[in-house]
Amino acid sequence: MYHMIQGHTIARLGRTDDQPPLLYQELFSADANALLARYFTERGLFGELDFGAMKETKPDALFAAWLDLPEDQRKPIDAELREIFELSCEKGFRAIIDEAGWQMQADPEALAEFVEALSALPNHYHRAMVTYLDHSNCWKAATRFYHADTLPYWRKRKNMGHRPAAVDEASIQELADQIRNYFHRTEGRGNNCEVEPFRRGELDYFFAYPEDYSQQSVEWVDGKFGRRPHNPAFEVIYVYSQKEGTLDLNFRGAKKAVELLQGIFATTILKQDELPPDPRDERVYDLNPLGQKGFNFVYAIGSGIEKVVVKKLRLSSRVTKGDRITLEADTEQDREGITPCWKRSRKPLRYACTTSPRWSWPRRWW
């Protein structure tokens, strides 16, 4: 679910999942003059531009008009366009579909029509822009899901039980209060905290935003350069699976806080007396078969998984302790995964054993 895919910039076809920051020349060149016209017209901008006469992928007039916008008009639009640009990729489209599934759960026909209509559009940029313009009720959660999908360093805890997550206002406020109190008491930050709950398929997401330490940022404001004090927020993200009885936590901070944050979730959202124990998996796995071409992955029927490919292996030396070799395949270019890479390597792999695999699994979403 949280696997990250490597790629390259393909601006005209919608961005890939590791796209660099927004470049307006590329955004305005996305073969989408009609959508751009709608976007700016709804904001009362660029009425003098003839979008129909502009050549697709040749946005010189639009870019010149954009540069002439006053700063107070350009800033909010800049934030919106960046969000649209970020979701103009496969992960963004999946996030949009997931939220639409929740919003339209009572009307499967409407959901099917929605997915079919977006899928028929020429690229992910069009899909993101149409969703933003015509389906704003799906936008906020989709941006949160996409953001979560791009984050590394998730910590999973099993044995959380199978109680339903409490999403009533009182429970959400209690979660926010306890997170705020913990960070305020232990680290001197967290004076305020807001929690946003979302449902994604069978998963419950909770995005908590405690107040961070005050900072000064170097900025340009109304043409003047200076430092501006502000109070940013930091993130604590929970993803709970009632079916699996697991809790994933994303928090970039002290390791000692992880179990305490898990405990806060257990008592406030799952209504448990305390955090359940997390027994260690003592099983030992033989990973060496993963390097064999004939190895078959077994997955449940109906899982939506079409194929599993090993994309990265770390091999540990049998001869010299501590020596390692890492093989990583570009599965975007070669869908066979690590096997061809293994064959092309001339390193003495017969003296190594597999100790750390990584794989990917394309899903059949609809």
C-alpha cells in the first residue's frame, strides 16, 4: 500500500509519482486549454485571453499573463495548482477513486460512471483537474490519501484487536487533546491539535496536526524581503485496519514517542483499557528462493493482485561477515523484475544469500 514507485518526468502525460516541484511552463503545456480556461474563468482571471486560439502545448500568452498577476492573487492559485499537479499521477488517481468509492457507496452505478468517465480522459493531469473542478467533495480526502501514500518510515503494530474505530466528534476531540497534552508536556510544543478522520475502503485514516515550535521563515512579502514568525504544524498519521487488527503510524520524531502515540490511539479510538502487547514474530524465513526465476508467489483469489515481481534484493556474504551486495531492477522498464538484472550481474553472487527483499504488485483496481 505504501510502496513507492520510481519514475521520470512526463509532464504532458501527467506526472509520475516522484515528480519534482511544479513548473508552470509544463503545467500550462498539458494539452488542456479548455480545462485551464474553465479554471481561470471561474476565478475571474484572464478573460481577455482566447484559450481556444492558443495552440496546445504553446502557453506563452498564458504564462506571460500569469507572471503579471499581483502577488495577492497569484499565491492562493499557486497553492491550488500545486495540489492539482501533485495528484496528476497514478497514485493521485487511485486516491481520487478511493475517496469517490466512499462518497458514492450508496450509488454503485454513479461510481462506475465516475470511474469510467475519468478513465476515458487522455492523462492524469486531466483527471486531477476535472476532479478538482467538478467533484470537489472528493478532493480534500484524495489529497490526504495521496500524501500518506508517498510517505516513508511507517511503523506497523499488530494485535490491535478488531474493534471498530470510533469516529464520533467526542472521540476525535479526545484523540486531539491527548496528542496535544503529550507533546506539550514532554516536548514543549503542541499547544493546539486538529484531527481529520477519513475512511478509505476498509481502512480508517486519522491525520493529526499538532502545533510545532514557532519558527521564522525567510520570505518575500509584498516585494519586501524579511523573516516572518509563524507556527507550523507537524503530522501524526494513523491508519487502522479493523479487519487485520493492525495500526500503521507515521511520525517523524523521537522513537520513544511511537508506543505512546499508539497507546493514545488504542484508548481514545479503539476504547481499549491499554495498548495490547505486540508479540515479536520469531519465525525464520528462507528468502533465497526469491532469486529463482521459477519462484511463484501465492496470493488470495479476489485480492486484485495481478502479478508480483521482486524489484530489489540485498545479498549478504556467506564468506565475509558484513559484506553486502544490493541488486535493484527498474521494473518500469523491465516487468520481469530482478531476474534479468541478476543474470546481467557479473558479481560472485554464488557466495551470497538473500537477506532483504523488496517487491511490487500492480493491482486491478476496477
